[in-house]
Amino acid sequence: MNLQDPQYFFNRELSWLEFNYRVLQEALSSRTPLVERLKFLAIFSNNLDEFFMVRVAALKQQVEAQVQKRSPDGRTPEEQLAAIRERLRPLLHKQHHYFEQTLRPKLCRHGVYLLDYGDLSDAQREYLHSYFEEQIFPVLTPLALDPGHPFPYISNLSLNLAVLVRDLTTGEEHFARVKVPNVLPRFLSLPEPLRVRRKGQVAVWTGVPLEQVIAHNLECLFPGMAIQEYYPFRITRNADLEIQEDEAADLLQAIEQELRKRRLGGSIVRLEVQDSMPEAVRETLMREMGLQASDVYEAHGLLNLGDLMSLMGLPLPELKDPPWSSVIPPRLRPANEPSLNVGVMQGEEREDIFSIIRQQDVLVHHPYHSFTGTVQRFLTQAAYDPGVLAIKMTLYRTSGDSPIVQALIAAAENGKQVAVLVELKARFDEENNIQWARKLEQSGVHVVYGLVGLKTHTKIAMVVRREGSKIRRYVHIGTGNYNSKTARLYTDLGLLSCREELGADLTDLFNYLTGYSRQQSYRQLLVAPVNLRDRMLALIDRERQHAQAGSPTRIVAKMNALVDPQIIEALYRASQAGVNIDLIVRGICCLRPGVEGVSDRIRVISIVGRFLEHSRIFYFHNRGEEEVYIGSADWMPRNLNRRVEAVTPIADPVLAKDLQEILGIMLADNCQAWELQPDGSYQRRQPQPGCAEQSAQAILMELARRSRDGM
């Protein structure tokens, strides 16, 4: 049987669209609090922006270059683009129809009125006209299109108005473009006296889209002209950087140059218009932008619903998820006592985070566990601890006001050796990372910018500490970025340990990252691109051999994406041999489950909820000698071949059981879990009659609360 046959693979891009459809379903679900539905509509739109800027742009480049290489599912680039359009258009219709016909009326009933300009009272219009003259008009720049004015440059993801005007003197008609400035709020709020009143109650919020305020005051921009028509439109450009690393003498400088190009933007890959735009205006835009009808996407109502995220700040707690306050794991509470000031610690007189780790490995699970009280505490204490000699870590994405970066700077100022690998090629975070790299360098931190041809995606930190006459290494190996903001939104795991083998492995890995090492073996770590692929394949194949020998077998793996054909084929062979396999794949899954004789023992679920599932866990039964791993890598070619990744075994049997419990809770979810069907569709699980609802994220929050309360 040819397990590489295209019929056994789902298309990567279409599988991603199915993931975004599940995001959209969270917005449409009656179980999602009303204001949270705005968030999911916004995430759906923002996800699509990046999808077009990177994935669709890459496919269009292949078409232009006449590349005919087929994807593992057998499609050419042209066929993939056609399939994307066919699948996406009904999803966009569903999104906009739901927002306009269902969500806006529901919000009105709760005192939130996003009005159209035509619905405003005279007093409201007068206020907005004054606001326009004072705050908006000075920012606007109308750009004409005629023989003396070529078609203006239109920036990526910008919202614009196509305006048709007639000269009152000559009678000639002209076309102009007005950019809706993104330096102003997308939705303009009216003051309380002008808010909608209903049954004597003042609305919580009343506002109007910025582009409509501009559109109804265009006569200020075109005096002496009659405004004929105006139509909103939005464009998306190719925004993926093309860096020739092996030719760049200075990687930082090369990326800065590419960022300047990105600001201008690459070729246009998508035009969004309202469905009311006339064909003549649409054809003008398409002609001037070099687009085809297939590049145009219609919306009924407002464009760019990603801006709905700004309404999450509305003071309506009863219409949002209950606030969640992460807890400090019981074992790390002594290290977070208010009396323990890391700036004045003296030796080992108190139980600090290092003494706790020496006793036993610690597993942290964000956002259920506090990032501040665990990982941040680990690095902050290291920065001030007089026994610490050196800190080494990788930074892939970090927050704008990162306390982690501040701790590293403090450590350098305190005379410690600090080395940080800042990955400048982290997509869409390049500029932020450049700023942090320079700030770290100015503070005396040794900064490395990564390896040629590889992205450093691994999440590792090491603290070297003198304890008496001995040098001990403390490590953190995680699945998520060192980012205090996303640690409240993403589910991630991290291991804190001082095991000698892990310390030695991280020493070798950092030498590989910062020097000229060609390390080809590690004691315990699985490292990409060195041994991770081969080791994962061997672990899968070991289960297959155990099944053939008649032993009990099982594989459970949780990740963001499953794309790699070699891994998929190995899973198929394991299933054929009798291995039971459960996969928890949040996003893209190219494996086709439930195919008789191929994958009938493989089950795939995806969990989409209030937190973004980001952790990676790999479990192998191994005839009862169970092995569990966590790390930064998904099962994708880029993670296994083109990135530096680290996956660690969990040696402590108590922590290994904790991870198995997490997997069990995920697999039992009957609220947020979706089951992948053999045809590529997903079906949302529903509680069986007589069974209680089981939301994995809700259960994990409750378990964290109980640990906090000592239950």
C-alpha cells in the first residue's frame, strides 16, 4: 500500500481554513458570552489577513513563477488557490451576515449601539461634523486619479474610500482615493448626552464607523465638486520577508532593510469591497492594481471586522468570560512570599526558587499557573542572586514591556554573564525583536541573532549558579514564548529542573547557538534539526513493533499542527499494526483519520476555547514504561528541518502523570472539542444525554483554583 498517495493527505491551506472556521463558530455559538463573540469575529478576520499576506501570497508567487510542484494532497498552486476561494467565500458571507443581522441587534439590546451614519440624529451629526473638522480633516489627504496623478500607492491592510466626484464648473467626473487614517479610532464614540436612550436608560456605548464620518463630510475635501458616490475598499499585500541570509554581512541590517520594504508592501494579493460597489468602480480598482476577479472578496456591511477587537474594552463584565487570575503552584509559593525580596536576598537562609527546584522538578502550566510567579520569578531571582554567575536564554517573541528583558538587563548590570539569542526572523515580530536586541546590547548583554538558514524557535533558559564549591545549572524548557502577555492567553507548559543531564544538554545547545559547535548528539534532549525527527520516528515505530508483538500500545500527541508527510506515514503504519493513536491538533492537520486499513485506529480532535491551545505534549506507552515529552516543536517540516527546537523528556514520574491527566482531560472534552472526520470536516462534540458538560479549559481552571485554595 502506497501511504504517500495523495488521497491520504488533507491540503494544508484548506485544513487551516477549517481551523479558522472553528474560530468563527465560537463567535456564532450561543455558549460564547456576547462581547466575547466580537473577539472571535475579530480573530477570524485577523487570522485571514496573515493567511493572505503569507500563504496565499506564496501560492500566487508560485503561479507567477509557473511552479507546478504538487502539494502532498496532489494539488497544483492554481488548484489550491481555487479551492481556497471556493471554501472561503461562504465563510465570509456567514461572518458578515451574522454580525449585521444577529450580533448588532443583540448588542443593541444590551446598550451597545454601533450605528450607521444615516441613522444619526441631527445633534449627533452636528457633533461628528465638528469632530471631523477638528480631529479628522487635518489628517486626511485626498489623492486624485487622472493623467496628471497616477494611481496612488495603497498601503497594506489599509481601509480606503473610492470617491467619484463631478466638477461643478466643467461637468467632468473624477476618481479619487481617500485613506481612512489608522491613527484614529475605527469606531468613534459619542459623548454620553448624545448616546442612544432606550426606555429612559442611557446606552452603555454609542458609536459610528470612522469611514462613514469621513464619507459624509467629503465636501470639505473636494470644494467645488459634487460628491457622486463613495465606496470603501481594503487591500492586502504580500508581507513575507525575503532575506538572503547567506549573502548578508549583517543579519540585523538586512532584516531592517526588508522591514522597510514590507512597510511599502509587496504585490497586492487581495481586494476587499462592499457588495454594493458598482462593477465600473471595481474594474477601475482591479485594473490599476493588476488584479483578477478571483482576487476580489465581497462583504455585506463593514469591512475589516478585525477592528471589533477594540470593543472588548466595553464595561460589560456580565457579557464577557469571567475574569481568570492564574495561581502560583503550591510548591513555588514559598519563593513568592512578600518578605522574600530578590533585591536583598542573602544566601540560602530562606526557601527560594532554586532550593525548591533542587528538591524536585517543577512543571508549570500557563495560564492556569502564573507566569509572573514561576518563569518570571525564576529569571528575576537569578538576576539579583549573588550566587548566580550566568544566564543564557532564547527569545523568539516577547512583550513590549517585557519584565523578562528587564531582568536580563538587571543581571548584566549586576555583573553576571548574560547571553541571549534573539530570533530576528520571528515573523511580524522582527521590528520588536530588533529593538529589544539593541536595548540588551546597550546594557552589556551578549546578543546573538540566530543561525544562518534556521529559525531559533526553541524556548529554553539556563541559570548557572555557584553553590559552595559546586557549580549547578538550573534550566527552564518550555513550549511557549517568554511573553508575559500571551502567557495569560495561550496554554503552555514549562519544566524547571536542575538535572545534570539537562544542564549539560542545554550547555551544548547554547554553544551550538552562539559558537561554531556542530553538536550531533544529546544526552536527553531531542533537538531539531539534529535528532528530533529521527527520535520521534523511532518512538512511533517502537509502538508499532510492540503492537506487532502483541503488547498494549498507545500514542497520544498534542500540538498546534501536523503536516509532516514522513511523520504521518509513520503514524499510518503504526495504526495498521494495531496502535491506538489519539491526536489533539489545534490547527492544521494533514493526516486523514478513520480510513479503513490505513488510519482506522487514529482519532483527531481540535480544541478551540477562550485560551489558545499552544502546548505540545508527546506520550508513548512503551509496554508500560511510559515516556512523556514536552517542547517547542510541532510535527511540521519547518519545525523538524528548518528550526532549532528542543523537546525534553519528563523524568519525574509524578509530573509525567500530571501530563497524562492533562491529556485525559483534553480527550474527554465534550464542549470545545471538534472531531476530524475522514472527509476533512470537523464535527463539534456535544454531551451525550445524561452526561455533564466537560470543558477541558474550565476543568483545568477549576483544578488550579482548588490547588490555590488548598482543596
